[in-house]
Amino acid sequence: MFSTPFVLTFSLLLSLPILFFLAPRILPPHPTPIPISPSDELDDINLFNNAIAHSSTPPSSPHPSKFFHLSSKNPNLKIAFLFLTNTDLHFTPLWNLFFQTTPTKLFNIYVHSDPSINVTTINNPLFKFIPSKKTYRASPTLISATRRLLANALLDDPANAYFIVLSQFCIPLHSFDYIYRSLFLSPTFDLTDTESTQFGVRLKYKSFVEIISNGPRLWKRYIARGRSEMMPEVPFEKFRVGSQFFSLTRKHALVVVKDRTLWRKFKVPCYRDDECYPEEHYFPTLLSMADPDGVTSYTLTNVNWTGTVNGHPHTYEVDEVSPELILRLRKSNHSESYLFARKFVPDCLGPLMAIAKSVIFKD
Ligand SMILES: *[C@@H]1O[C@H](CO)[C@@H](O)[C@H](O)[C@H]1NC(C)=O
Ligand SMILES: *[C@@H]1O[C@H](CO)[C@@H](O)[C@H](O)[C@H]1NC(C)=O
Ligand SMILES: *[C@@H]1O[C@H](CO)[C@@H](O)[C@H](O)[C@H]1NC(C)=O
């Protein structure tokens, strides 16, 4: 005869694997803040619809397509710089110098900053602060913030033709004019593409988005919301990873703002935080599905993943900043140069300012 304690222990032991197997199904997701409330979602939908309605036919242009394919003939195309931050913008003095390197104002600057922080840049008339909401790591709020930036920039100025996402830890690696020429004019900038150029003239603009289809943790990231949560819209073969710091054409900014299908999938909270970086998947997956030939699959923002800690890339310290570092960071296998880099600790501002004119903005 079995004693009762034995039976109890035995059945407890037996139930352990069952619990382990079922836990993800019956336990609620991690206690991360449920980030996107219905009212926030509604605000966004209204903003995006507004952007879609007013961007398809820019008021200043009867031919919207001229914003997507065209050449040096149109002197008025602008770059929208989109800063996504949850602290002060540490490198504002460097960016101010950067924007002063050009005599023409072919740019706009938009900032999405966490509403709970004070950003000193708020007094700088060049920087336009858009209505912002709180963001959280490992949550789809970072996707929402980026889409808000794109929608506001689409709405604000029909001449915005490239949209570049940056953070408070990003720095420029060249002068404004170099970056402008690389994006809009240079027939040789993109080393991976010969078709968009003919007779030394750019015929087509592409978005610069890192798109990787074989990352080592891709499967874990794919099932972070549940094994079949992404189906049927996003089968695993279409799931991609890449940097959220990208440069999009106006056409692709609209694709992102218009999307409802993939957003419904990617806004679902993850079960585990350590495999949850929705913003690193949403944009590369969406754009590679929507227009694979219109994107380059690499980014223009250099980031150093050697010795990564806790999902954070290498962060450059004061004693690492030097002219040689800037030259090294520019080197790319995909384009003539990287145009931006991250991440730098705020104290790097001084040493960076010291080499700004003699190195960074000297092309
Ligand atoms: C922001 O500034 C206000 C007014 O100067 C101050 O009361 C508040 O404590 C500041 N908040 C933070 C997070 O620094
Ligand atoms: C990248 O980071 C590693 C340390 O994690 C450092 O040794 C290396 O020099 C960095 N690369 C560049 C280009 O600075
Ligand atoms: C460029 O490609 C070479 C050869 O494939 C590789 O060794 C090097 O690490 C690459 N450099 C960068 C910056 O990706």
C-alpha cells in the first residue's frame, strides 16, 4: 500500500512537467506595463489617417510620384531627422553645428520625447516637438513612437523625402551636404546597387533598412508572443530582424503609417522580455514584405555589436573618441560611407565638438 504522503509527492512531481509545458498558456504575460491603451491607439489611428489623407497628394505638388523617383532637378527635397529619445538630447550642440554646415535649409527636425522628462532642446526653434507618449523597452511602444514621428513629418512638410530615425546617442559622421548628396544625388553611394543609376543619374530612391533573415535568436523572437501568434500574416520565413535606426523614402514612410495588418501582430505583448524587441522586427519585416526591391537591406547608422551586454551595443567612452575612430566608423562594406553612428556616452560631447570641424564635418 502506498502511504498518502508518497502519493502526494509522486503526483506533485508528475505535475511539474505538465505545469512547465502549460505555464506559458495559462499564466498572464510578464508584468510589463500593458503599454498601449485603447485611447492611445485611437489617437494614433487618427493621426495616421490624417497623414495618409494629406500625404497622397502633397499640396505643393500635382505629381506625388515626383517625390519618389527623381533627380537633382528638384532642388527642394528635404531630409526629415526624427529623434526618438527618453532623455535629454545629449549631442544637441554637435547637431546644431551639423545643421549649420549647410547654407540651405533642406531639412526638418522632429523630436518624440518621453513626456515625463525635460528636454532642454525644447527652446531650440529648429527642433519640432511632436505630441509624444511614454515608451518602454521590450514593448511595441517604440514602434508607435517611430510611426508617430513618421506621420508628423509626412504631414508637416510635403518636401520631406527621406526620413531618418535617430536617438539621443547618435552622432553624424559627415557634414549635412555630404549626407544630402549621398542620399539624393550620388550615383555611386550605394555599392550594392547598379540598377537605380543610369548614365550617372539616380533614377530611384531606396530606403536604407537593415534586413537580416538568419539571426541566431530569430526563432525565439518569433515565438515570443506564443508559437502561432504571428500566423497567418507573418510566417516564420518572412520574419526579419534589423536595426530600428533606418532611413526611409517618403513612399516607405507611408507604407509604415498605413500598415494595420502587421501592427495587429506586433503590438501583442511578449511572454518574455529578454527576447522581445518588437521595433527590431516590425520595420524590417514589413518593408521586406511590402517592397523588397525598394530597400537596400543595410543601414547607414554604424553600431558596434562586439561585446554586446544585455541587448545593448558597445557604448563609446570619452577616451575612445579620436579622429581615427570617426574614420573607422565611416567604413562600410555596403555604401561609400556610414553616415551616422551610435552609441556614445553623453560625456563624449566635448571630445566630439573638438574634432567636429576638423574631422567629422570635413568630407
Ligand atoms: C522638469 O522641470 C520642471 C520645472 O523646471 C521641474 O519641476 C521638474 O522636476 C523637472 N522634471 C525632471 C524629471 O527633471
Ligand atoms: C567595438 O567595440 C569593441 C569593444 O566591445 C572595441 O574593442 C572595438 O574597438 C569597437 N570597434 C570600433 C570600430 O571602434
Ligand atoms: C566587410 O567584409 C569583410 C570581408 O567579408 C569582413 O571581414 C569585414 O568585417 C566587413 N566589415 C564590416 C565593417 O562589416
